[in-house]
Amino acid sequence: MKIEEEIQSKFRNEYSKARVNLHYTENYLTNQLNDILKPFKLSPTQFNVLRILRGQYPSTSSIGLVKERMLDKNSDISRIVDRMHAKKLVIRKECKQDRRQKDILITQLGLDILAKIDKQEDDLDAKIHHLSLNEITQLNNLLDKIRG
């Protein structure tokens, strides 16, 4: 459905329309992701942290490395990691090179939860499978171009 019909609005110009369309679509996809994460009691930010840590596994990661790779750069990673530690999704260790730093490692429970979510993420990917590979590549290129 066209964005004008979806939100029953007109736009000043095509640029404004594109910006609103991006926000609207992002919210649509985020809501779909939230539905997947809800049974696991994970926020999208916690999910993002787990995915970053799985990418580093079996090596540990620092708070700084996680923060660099986050989708939401404004996240308070230290507090998020504390919550995840309480849920037994991550282990925090003192860094051997710098005792002021903490090394973070995803636990087996965290890995198991991600494996379950991976299967459901295929359903989320299916929401855009009506686009051809060429269209998806073009979309990715355009989104990269927006961010400069």
C-alpha cells in the first residue's frame, strides 16, 4: 500500500515523502522484530548486543567494541550489559590488559536464544522476498548512499 494511503496524508515533496516512508517502514519492521523478541524478553538493543557478541565468539568483546557496532549509537551499553548479565545471557570478566575495562562474552544460553530467533528471522526476511535480488541490492545501495 502506498504511504499516502497508509497514513492518509499528503507530502510537501518527494524528499519529505521518502523520509516519512523510511520512518514508517522502519517502525513496521521494528514492530515485527519486537513480536519475535517478546517471548525471549529481549529488547531490540539487547538482541543487537547478542548478535555482536556472537560474531566475536568465542573471543570476548569490550564495551567499546560493542558500542562501535551498535545500530543505535546512543545506547547505554554498560547498563544494557548489566541487565543481560542478570539474565545470564552474557559473562563479564575483568580485562587482563586493562583492569578498568570489562570483557564480555555471550553465554551458551545467549547463543541458544539467538539460534531460536534465527529461525524466526527467516519469517521476517520473507516480508521483503517479493522484491527481486536486483531490487534488494538497489535498495541497499540507496540506503547506503543516504548515509553518505
